[in-house]
Amino acid sequence: MSIRLNHTIVHTHDKTASVVFLTEILGLTQPVPYGHFLTLQLDNEISLDLIETNREFNRQHYAFLVSEGALRKSITGQIIRLIKLAEHKQGID
């Protein structure tokens, strides 16, 4: 029998905001609701199962390996998002 990691539970105070952030920055597909969780599928058959809580929780560290192209795309997307946010705050459309 082989053993593989299938999923990990990610605690958050706002699972919707966390999912939006992760899908944008990592270029993931939209989440799938599963009970109380929002599940994000990664490319290596592992999922991040986000669950919302009002309680304090220990922060965890996750490291993702991404290609250079995916990293550039992610950084470019974040820069564009920040520019749009700044324009919106300044009333520029």
C-alpha cells in the first residue's frame, strides 16, 4: 500500500476572501463546496480544504513550487490588481 497526502485543512477567519486570494495568486480553479469546506484542488492531487472559524488557531506554513512562467503571471496579476485598487481609491476609472 502506498501512502500519499490527500488534503490538508486550512483554518481561516474568512474562507471566501482566502479562496479568492489563493485562486488569484496561484491561478487555481474555482473552489468546490464540500460540507463546511471550500476545497481548492492543486495540480498534484492534493486539496486545500478551507474552513472558517471564529476561534484563534495556530498559523501554518505552506510552500508551493511554481514554474517561472506561473510566477511571472501571478506577480503581473497582483501588480495589476494593486494598480486598479489604487485607482479606485483615488476615484480614477
